Amino acid sequence: MEELVLLEPSSAYYDQIKEYRQEFLEVGDSMDGTSSLREYEKPSDWVEHIKLYSSKETIPEAGYRPHYFCVSEKVTTDFLE
């Protein structure tokens, strides 16, 4: 079994986020738990949306402060070393 790592969404993962979203769209899945990823064609816009929730100063009214992560196999994240 591959070792997995949790990574905060960032510009480094735009291509992977776009592919992930497209897979959901192709099979008609609901994308529950993706913080409205379905609504964002551009990964950069979705990452900015996620960043709003990272600080209590920028959380939209009636919002809460969740933590969002991307999951990757450790072998694909050489840049973390």
C-alpha cells in the first residue's frame, strides 16, 4: 500500500484539481465535500475560495473554519523533500 500525504490546496495542484473535477463531471457525481468545486471551472478560483476559509478574518458571514486537503501518494510529491 502506498503511503499517502495530506496537502493544502495550492497552485502547485491546479492540473490535478482540474482532472479531479472533470472526473466527477463525467460520471455525474454530486461532489459532496468538495467545498463547491463543481462551481469553479478554474482551479485558481476554487483555491482562492478555499483560502477565504483559512482565517477567521476572511471567513464569509455565517461560515466556519474547516480544513481542506488534497491527498496524494507520497511518491508523487518529490518537491516536499
